[in-house]
Amino acid sequence: MKFNLLLSLTSLAVILLISCNRPSPDEFFQTTVLNTNILNEFASERFAKSLLAETVEFPDMPSTKNKGDEAQQIVDNKIAYIEQTIKKIEDSTATDEDGKVLKEKALDLFKFVLPVYQKEYKNLALMCDQKKSEEEVMAESEKIIATYGSAYEEKYVTLLTLGQDYAEKHSLNVSFGN
């Protein structure tokens, strides 16, 4: 009798542990799709301009005096967030077959942009912090856009389309700006 009770409690504990690892469809959606908001400036002029804006100093305003790594800090923060998101996606368990495809496409997107942030955008940020001319910075930004923009757009749209289908299937209250 004690053995049956112990076996039942152990089985219950194992089931609870396994179910705790499986996120709800809403949590899974947040991890795989909503986290793409951090990428909204990828392969755009807007990101280069925002990096440039971080390095602006005004001589008559001491509070605007920079340390010289402001743009690099922004890129470093994005890199850290993307790495954290990749880990979360890898660690998450898809709730169904659609979720498995969503997970795969989300990892594809995040793993596509990560090396670009680690190399090209780090270099662009360094240029901004070194006070290179806006023309030089924007020319480098255009190279990034030309090299990665269309592939990024394709991966992003694919993920959002799958995400929209997933949200509808699981009755998630999500607006895609329609």
C-alpha cells in the first residue's frame, strides 16, 4: 500500500515537472514572435540614425557629455537580448506541430541577425562613437541593408505569418496592426 502511494506521488511529481517545462500557447507565442520587436530597426536607416543620435554632444550642455561608447552599448544590449531570446526559444517546448515550425523559424531569424549585430553593427556603432561623419556611417549602414535586408525581411514576414496563424489557432488576443 505504501509502495502504491509512493509510486502515485512520484508519478504526479514527474507529470507536474514535465508540464511546468511546457509553456502555454500564449507564453510560447510571446517568446517566439513578440520578442522580434527588438529587431524592428534591423537593416534600416533608422537604426544607424538612432546610433548616431546617441553620440551627439552639445558644448553648452555638460549633461550631454558622452563616455564614448554609447552606440556600442546599444548594440551590446541588443546582442545580449538576442542571445537570451535564442536560449529561451531553444529551451521552450512547442505545444503542437505548428509550434515546432514556429520555433524553428524564430530560431532561424534570431540566429540570422545575431552575427550581423556582433560584427557589422558593432563596427557601425564604433564608427558612431568615433564621431565618423554621418555620410560615412550611412554609407556603411546602406551596405548592411543591401547585404542582409531582403533575407531578413523574408524570414521576418514568414515568422509573422506563421505567428498570426498560430495566434488564431490558439485564440490568442493579438493584433498584427490590421
